[in-house]
Amino acid sequence: MSQTGFVQVKNLCKYYPVPKKKFWEKKSYVRAVEHVSFSIKKGETFGLVGESGCGKSTTGFMINGLLKPTSGEINLDSKDIQSIKEKEIREKMQFVFQDPYASLNPKKKIGWILEEPLLIHKKYSKEERQKKVSQMIELVGFDESFKNRYPHELSGGQRQRVGIARALMLSPEFIIADEPVSALDVSVQAQILNLLKELQSKFNLTYLFISHDLNVVHYMCDRIGVMYLGKIVEQGAVEEIYKNPQHPYTKLLLSSIPSKDINFDENQFFSKEEISIEDHKGGCTFYPRCPYGMEKCKNILPKIKEIEKEHLIACHLY
């Protein structure tokens, strides 16, 4: 399996130590993200999809440097991000947060919020910064009057537009969008998604798009990685996976979309309850719920295999 692309993630892990109840107990860890690997090509949108708690956002935080990985490698434009200065990383990579209510400073006006990244990075003169702010405000669908408004005066969709504009102020090439529309009304979600697509086309942006919403992922992404309990279980082109899912978990996930005709009976499951990351001791994490589980699934972790071109799966059935 080759790993080429503008962004490369190799064997990324994040473990959290579990407090010992007794001093003689062996130290144990919650494996929140375990050996996650994928690459994102220049100008494409790669999606991470899965249930809440599967490790999607943790993966995004590690790539952006908001969390330090336990192990693994992250390359941006062929450079290990650990060898790149923080200033350079921020100029190449930015983050759009899930909650537009919490991610903006409530005491500052929108014009100040957008100018702040330019001030921190000592970009341009005062006049040039103001011009850049005005240009970005217009790009996300506002007029000049919005520069003098406070976040509490805006709707959720408008605040998320501000968050997107702020992420683009330093002209980054790579954007991580973590559930960018999940906190918004359904009527507003399409507007924000279309804005992200328009900006991607205009600036040739590369996106890592994190979401649990399967319809949103299908609309936004070129390729996806399906995550379950800290691991990617299937990966490939979005159309290929949505039309021809191979991993039992992917089939279960897609069967929850009303418009999808996936031949997968939920009543076949051994257990309706998934195990937690804390309770997983080895083998395939999906084994307790899988109708096709074998003895080796319980004890041996399946390796990632390429079953078709760029269609990868981690399952002992293949």
C-alpha cells in the first residue's frame, strides 16, 4: 500500500493512561487512536466518518498539532510536521471547529477576530490587513457592516462563516474541518457546505473533513476512511464505498441511510452493544457485533489489505 499525497498520516496512535485502582496493577491505556494511516492528495477532500467516540476528532487534533501523538508520523507537503516551525504549520494548515458559538471570542468584533491571525504572524501593513479582512468578509457572503458586529449578534451559520473566513486569513493550503455543520440547522448546513466547496475550488484547498453524517460526507468527499473504535476499517473512493461497502461495519453504517439499499440485516448481530475502547483487549474491535466473526477475529487484529485499487479493508474475511 503506497502512501503518497500532500498530507500523509502513518501509523498514528494516541494512548491515554488509565488511573490504577491498586498500586500493584499493571499500567494500562485507552487506545483512542491506533495505527491510523491515510494520505490526502492535493486539492481533494478526504473524509473521516464513524460513530461518536471512534477517534475522528482526536485524529484531526493530532494532525493539526492540538494534541501530541503517542507515536506515528504526519507529513505535510513531504515534510515531517515535527521538523516544521509552528509559524509555518499555521500558515499552511488551519482548523474549522465544530462549535461556532464557542470558537469565537465573544468580546471582540468580527473585524478584530479576522485580523488577529495577520497581527500574530506580522503580515502586511495596517491598510493591507484591513483590505484582506474586507475581501474575506465578502468571500464568505457578508458586507462591510459585519466587521463591527459581535459574535452574539450573528446566527449559527453566520458565525461558522466567520470561523471559515478566519481559517483562510493566512492563505493556508490545508484545512481540517471537524463536524463543521453538525451544530447548525439543517436549512443552513447546505449553504455552509456549498461555501466550503466554492472556496476549495477558488483557492485549490485540500480538506480533511470529519463527520458522522453519512449524507454530508457523501456530498463533500472524494475519498473516505471509515473509523471504528480508533481504527480505520475501510478506506477508498467515496462512490466505491457507498455503492460497494465490504467491511461489515461499513455495511451497518450505510444501512442506516434511508435511501440506501444495503443488504445487511441488523438482527444478525451477536450484540447490539459495542464494546468500549477501554474494554478492547485485542483482535478486531467489531468482533462482538459482527455476524461473520471467527475465532481469529477475537484474538488477531486484521491487517489492512488492498482488495481493489485504492480500496482498502481491515477484515479477516478478505
